[in-house]
Amino acid sequence: MPDSLRTPTPVPYPVASPPHQRLSRPTALQLMAQEAAISKAAAREIAQRAASGRVVFTELCRAVDGRLLYVVLIAAPGRAAKRAILVDAQTGAVVADGA
């Protein structure tokens, strides 16, 4: 076998390091998720108890007053509009119901 096939050729552009060698910093969403006392799945269950229908979307966000809230959108059967349920991420209480 010729030597040219055995030696690797240099790459003319920078190559990213493998994922296990990269330093990773948590994102803002990951930090908020660590701060939340209830999980996303628990917030979905709480919202489904408050309003019947199919959960379309769930997101963790910080309110203007600093509280962590899960925003859960529920599609009610037979209705085009979606209902927004706000669940407190610390207590699990339903803060607002967009009925």
C-alpha cells in the first residue's frame, strides 16, 4: 500500500472539536428548569385538570414580576381558539386561566 494512502492529509479549514471535548454552559432555559419545583409534565397534567382538551404547547418562562410560569396551550374539542393556562412553576397552582 502506498504511503500516500496511510498518512492523513491536512484539512484546509478548522475542524470543531468532538462534542465530549467542548465546554458546555447551561442555557437560560436550562437554568430556569433547574429553578422550577415542578416538572414540565406535571404542569401539563395540572393544566389538563383545569381545562379539558389536548395540550398543544408547553413552555417555561419568567413573568415580569420574576415568577417562573409554565404556559400551557390547550386545544378544546370543537373550538378553533386555544386556551392558555398559566401554572406557577414553584407551587403548581393555576395562576391564570385564559377562558
